[in-house]
Amino acid sequence: MAKRSARYKTREYQEADSANIHPLFPPARWSPLDEEARDRKYVKNVRAMSPLQQRLLDAIDERSVVIALGPAGTGKTYLAIAKAVEALEQGRASRIVLSRPAVEAGETLGFLPGDLQEKLAPYLRPLYDALTERLGSKRLKALLTDGAIEVAPVAYMRGRTLNDCFVVIDEAQNCTYGQLKMLLTRLGWRSTMVLTGDPDQTDLLSGLSGLGDIAARLERISEICVVRLGETDIVRHPLVGSMLTVL
């Protein structure tokens, strides 16, 4: 453990610079093959890589409802999961509730075997990946077994009141207006709800996604924060941003 801490302290982003934002790419030309220029190993405290990502992190700390909109690779889901784990470990939330619409991306897989969690596992894989990175697979399994982390399908959320928990609604662009209204009104006392999605990448039929409309309406409420990330906030391969500008 001491060796790991020593490695972290030697990293460039933990030196004397006290700025919150950690730039993803150095000033010089960056190559995805240059491992030293872009160290993406686990860090205990997640830091923003752009001003809008910092705004998202601050909003999650300050508001009960946050909507994060943006293209693929802007860190919406990862930052939401990281803040959820942080809230759970610090005792600010008693559990984490994850929900994601079970919508295939253009193809139908048919009926899936197993119980509810096994059926939802393929759809929730991105959430599990982020949770595994933050918690480790062994602890994640223990928290899932204890109910501290709950997987709640969108279809089964009606009628619930989510008190003292951190709720993450991922891929919200695949929810209808009615589904999002139902999910938002599940918010209970001492809870935080974060909705993430990209209105431009919905897998529903044209006009069915309600994320854009919901975000525009809730943006008028001062207690709710809507963060709109862009191509400059993408933290995946730099070509992702270039492709999104022409696709």
C-alpha cells in the first residue's frame, strides 16, 4: 500500500500545482501509443480534465438533481459512478441505485437466460466496469450481495421512493418523456440523482426520446443543474472527437 501511495505522489498531476482541472493531453503533440504521456491508471480521487467536467463534479456535490448531456467519451457515466462510490464510502449515502433502459443498439438479442440481474448484466456492463475500477471486483460483489449497490430496471421503478441513496440513470436518451418523468419523481430525502445521456445517440425511434425536452424544461429550475459537455471534453482517443464533428 505504501509503495502504491508513493507512486501516486510522484505523478505529474499530484505535484505542487493546486488546480482542480487535470489536462488530459500535454501541450506537445500526443500519440495514443505514448504510454508515459497519458497515464490512465486508477487514482483514488477523481479529478476533472476540463472546465465542464469540473462543473459537473461541483454540481453533483451541490445539487440533488444533475443532468449530464454530452457525446460519447466525455466521462459522464464514469464521473457519476465515481461520485456515487465516494458518497457511499463517506457515509453520505446508504446505497447506490443504478438504472439503465434495456434497449439494444440497433439489434435484438432475443430472450436472455437467468434471473433479473443476469438478464440486465449485458445492458449494465458499462456501469459494472466503472464500479469495478473504483471498488474492485471482490468488494463490488459483496456490496451487491448486501444490497448496498442495487440494480433497478427502469420498468420496475414506479411507485418507489428513493431515500438516502445515490441514483445514477445511465443512457437516459433511451428513455421516453414519461419514463424520465417517472424516474425523476422517485427522488426522496437526502438523495442525489444524476441522469447521463447523449440526445444525439438515442436508439429509440425518432421523436420518442424525452431527454432533450426534459433537460430544457428542468434547466429553468435553479436548484437543478444541467451540464452540457462537448467534443472538447472527450477523454477517449482524440480521433473520437474528430469523428463526432463529421458524423
